[in-house]
Amino acid sequence: MENENLAAVLHQFLLMLRDPVIYLAIDEKGGAFDEEESLHIRIAKARALMCVFKLEQSQDLAFLLNKELRDSSHPDLQVLNLLTLIRAHRLSGNTHSAASYAEEAIAVAGKCEHIMMKTMAECVQLSYLNSNAEVLESRAPAIAEQLNRADHPFMRLYILDWLGLSYSTLNKYDLSLSYYSAAYDLCNQHGLSVASLELIFAILDCCAHLQKHEIGEEFYTLGNKLISHLRLHIFEVQLNFYYAGLKYALKDYKAAVLFFQKSSQALLASEVKMPKLLFEIYNNLAKALNRLKMQDQALHYQLLAEKLLQDNGDMVLKVNLNANIALSQIGLQRWDDAYRRLRDAERFYRQHRLLEPLIKVTGTLAFYYQKRKDYLRAYVMMRRLDDLKSKQLKELQQTRSRMSEGRLKQILDDSKAIKTKYNKLLHEVSKRQTERFTGSSNAARRVLDSAVLASLHRDASVLILGESGTGKEVLARMIHYGSPQKNWPFISVNCATISPSMFEIEFFGSAPGKLTGISEFRQGFLEQAGQGTLFLDEISEIPIDFQAKLLGAIDTMSFCPVGKEEKLPIRCKIIAATNRDVLEMFKSNSFRVDLLHRLNTLEINIPPLRDRQEDIPLLVDQFAHGFAREAGKRLPQIRDSFYERLSIYDFPGNVRELKNIIERIFILYYEPIWSADILDNIDAFRRNKHLGGSLIEHNIKDLDKERIMEALRKTGGKQKTAAKLLNMSESTLCRKIKRYGIK
């Protein structure tokens, strides 16, 4: 009977978590429900009131229910109700009451029939009564094993959420994210909208710690949609708070300040009293303001936070805030109060053996002495800081030796493995490539993430699309050097430079003999690449008759050299690239659809530079460093006006054109300081200035044609030399000569 009651209440919980506002409209006293059903609805309503942040009402109802359930024979239902009481008091900042109800929940759980109620009570004990990190870490895997016994979605959700929170407490954010993600998926399966929203906050927090900004952005958008759907605008407080944390982690401090302020304004405008959350908002807002050197405003919010803590007995929070206030006061040169606060904090941390905050406050003391030009004391503090860090490292190593490595490896999610491989890839690229694909924009990151994915899949062919000069070959080399093929050759082939009659020999090789007219064996590109990578640039230039032969070779993973009957295996990875529109290629019947399908297992589209202009400063910095080393010149100071002028130019030649501009300035027009005026030396910018706007407003084709004709005149018609002068590939030049009808 008790199990039936438990199942009935859990069913009500699921209904409530879909939309607590609608659920609260149920009239359980209207006569449509019997006494037991009415009890079940009231237990779910207490939790619903907590979900919509009517915390006092939630506490009052849950308190009355707890008195009623104490005298009944429903220990499972009492534990569920106590879980609501614990969380409602914790949200309102009353940790003493939360701990008291936690003790009662653990005592009642001993009478429960259902094993999962005992497991959920143990989670409460570990979170509220025994928060020792080592105990938490040792018990978490055992709690995780209980997931298989969680036969109801709410129970499974509770355990997954608890595991996410616990690993977050242990600073294991990769594990935390994996459990929170599993909980979020579970909520989506059952339509538990309000639980999904609460998990979005936790996922945003993990993303901030793991620097997963794109995932964070996606969940922020989902959060806004859910808030609108549920009509619960109070949730904007937490959504903006955790989103601000993500922006802070990405060092976008202005955005962090904006969203922390939005969060505090939403909380103050509501009738909800959550002093602990308001304290966190003020404290983090002050940290962001300090980063912007706005110490006056930072101190204002820190003092507001200090007032909120007056009636709070949490000494650690008070001392941590003291240390933060001192940092603001150092910036404002309020030396005496800053020193007093720092010394009080240092004594407290030493007395209570809190190593991590002691390290932070010791570093702040060193900074304090440095600012006061007391370099001897600053040096002493730095030595002390070094000793503390050595001690911390030793403790971490000892802790790690007690951990179950096998268990950790088993639980680790795929995202961590990909991140590790991604870091290895970037390390390889920096070792083996002087040129690299650079960018921090969303568009560039998508390209980089796709390149990482391509490097991890050894046998997958890759098609790179993008305009001339966007960096297709650079990306292809990046994929190669980050893949298992990195120690084998990278063979780059420009299909536009091969004579139509020579494709078969160039690709497949040839045997000596009368048929081929060759006196010795010739290796083709497929054989030269071995187990490495064959990069085929400008694949649109492959003749249609050879396309069929190449398709046959890829299908069978083998080929026959011309004049030879023996088949050789294809063992290389094939990366293809084109600057042509794929759909246009199909429409004009210039490229076989089936061959393209073989070549684009993974497709990467590199956007033109004009669509990712926020990457221009990074690219300029990369090229300037490289040319400064080559030319033996000092790195110039680059003014904002230089970047502003670059940003209004369309770069028809993309990254290659930008690189050429920086190289020309270094060789021909170098100055120690670069402003917008230095770009007047570059033809394209002179024309752009003369025309009074973007080149798009004028006939770019005519300008391009004129530029090519001028280069051909200067080089006596030598296309190879002209291409070099124009900073484009010979194949691109050939194609433009044909397109413009230049003779």
C-alpha cells in the first residue's frame, strides 16, 4: 500500500514539474478528490510553491504536512515532503532549519520500504550534514550505481541532479556536466519544463568553468524560451546570474556587469527574499567591476553584500568577502582598512587550515605590499605563496593517489576526451605549422571544431568549401597534423594546374613502356601519399571523364597505375577543396554527384573574412609577429584607427590578401606606429578612399580585371610571376583570365 501511495505522489510531482503555475490552480478541496488523493496533491503543491519561489508559502504548507505525516504510517511520503522543506529553507538562506529537517529526513528514511528513499536520504546527509570532500568523493560512485535501481523518473532525476551538484562541489566540472546533461535529457523526455529550466542554470555554471561558451550560449537561449513558456519571470534572476558567470569566465567583463545587474534588478523588483543569492550577485558583480578598474562601484556593491551578511552566521563567507573588499580598497589606496581586512582573513584561514583561500589572500598581501612599494615584504609574501602552492600540490597528489582511476575513466564523458584531443591537436599544429587557422569568432570556432572532428576520424574524407584565400590548405594541413596520419606525407595537389590529358598518370602513376612513353616507373599522388593525406585543391577543375575513374578508385579503395595490371591499395585520407558553388557545379553538369558524395563525408565551410571581421585583430597580430621575426624589426604599435579602416574593407582576397597587406607594409612602408594612414600605401585602400566607400558599391570585377591586366603587363605575360605579384594561386589567376576574357 505504501508503495502505491509513493507512486501516486511521484506521479503528481511529474505533472507539477511540467507547469507548476497550472498545477497550483488545482482545487483539491472541491470534492473531486478523496482524502488520500488530496494529500498527494498538497505534497506536490508544496514543492510547486517552492518551484515558483513562493518560499514562505511552500515552507508553511510543507510544515503543516510534516506534522500531519508524522502521525501517519507514510514514511516515504514524509521523506519526500521533508526534501521540499530542506530545499525551500536552503533557498531562503536558512541553513540551520535546512540542516534540522535533513536530520529528521535521515531518521525517517530508516522506516521507508523503498530502497531509493534511503538513497535519497543519504544524498541529503552528504550534502547538509557531512560535507567532507573526501567522504563525498568516496560515496558518489556508489550513489551513481543506484541509478539502475531508480525505477521512477523523479527518483532518477533527483540522483542525477545530486551527482551533478556533488561533482561541481568537488570542482570536477566535466563529470558534473555529464550528469546534469543526462538529467536534462531525462526532463526533456518527460516534458518536465521547470526542472529543465533549473538544470539549465547548473549547465551554464559548468560551461563557465569549462570554457564551453557555445554550449552555454545555446542553453541561455533555451532558458529564455522556457521562461517565456512557463510565464515565470522570477527565473530571469538565476538565468542572468549564471549567464553573467559565463561572460565573466570568457573575460567579457562589460557583459558580465550588465547581466549581473539585470539579475539583481529582477530579484529586487520581485517580492522574493533570497538574501544569499543577492549576496552572490553583489559579490560577483563587484569582481567584474574590479576587472574593469571600477573600484568605487565595486566597493559599493561589496558593502551592500556585507550588510546582507550581518545576520548570517557563515564566518567563511564573511571572511571571503573581507578579502574581496580589501582588493577594491587597494585600488582606491585605502591602505589601512585594506591591510586590517587582509590580516584578519589570513589569521582566520590559517587557524581553520583553509589552504586554497589562504593562497589567495597571501597573493593579495603580496600585491598590497607591491603597490605600496614595500618590495622586501612583497618578496617575503611571494616566497610564502610559493611554499603554500608547493604544499597544495603535494596534497592534490596525495588525494589523487586515493582516487579510483578506473572508476573516473569509466564515468568521464566524451566531451572531456574530445577536449584533450583538441588540445593535443593545437599543440601539434603549433609545433609543425608556422601558419595556422586563426580566429576567436563563433564562425572560426565552428571551423576549428569541425577540423578537430575531421582529424579524429581517420578514414573519413573531407570537403572544404570557401572562397579563394580563406585558408583551405592551411585547414587541411591542420587536420593532417592533428590526425594519426601526421607522421606520413601531406601531398598537396592543385587540380587547376594539371593538363586534362595527364590526370590519370598524375593520380595513379605509370609503368615504363611504349604505351606510356615513359622510361622509368612514375609514382602517382595516391601512392606518394602512402598512409598520409592527399589534399586536392580546386576539384572543380577535374575533367568529367577522369572523375568517373577517380570515383571507381575511391569506391574500391584501389587503383591501377597506367600501363600496369596490378592493383595498388589506397591507404591515404583524402581532403578535397573548392571555391566554387557546389549547387552550380551540379546544375552545369561539371561535377559528378556520386563523386562529391564520396568526398564530403565531413563538410567544412570556411566563411569569407568579411563575415568574421572580429578575427581581423588576431590575424594581424599573428602575421605581424611572423614578419617582425623574419625582417628583424620591432613589433609595431597598432592603433585602433588601423583596425577600424581594415574593418570597412571587404577583402575580396580574404585572409591571403590581409597577410599580403601586412607583409607589404613591413617590407616597403614600415613605421614603428601603424595608424589608418599607413594603409594609403596599399592600392586597394587608396581606391576605396577615392571612391568614398565600400568597394562593393562599385564594379569590383572591372577593378579586378584591371589589376590582373596590369600585373600581366609588368611580368611580360608570365602568369606564374603575375600570380605571385597578385598574391593569388596560379590556378585562380588562370580561371580569372578565362572568366574576364583577358588575352
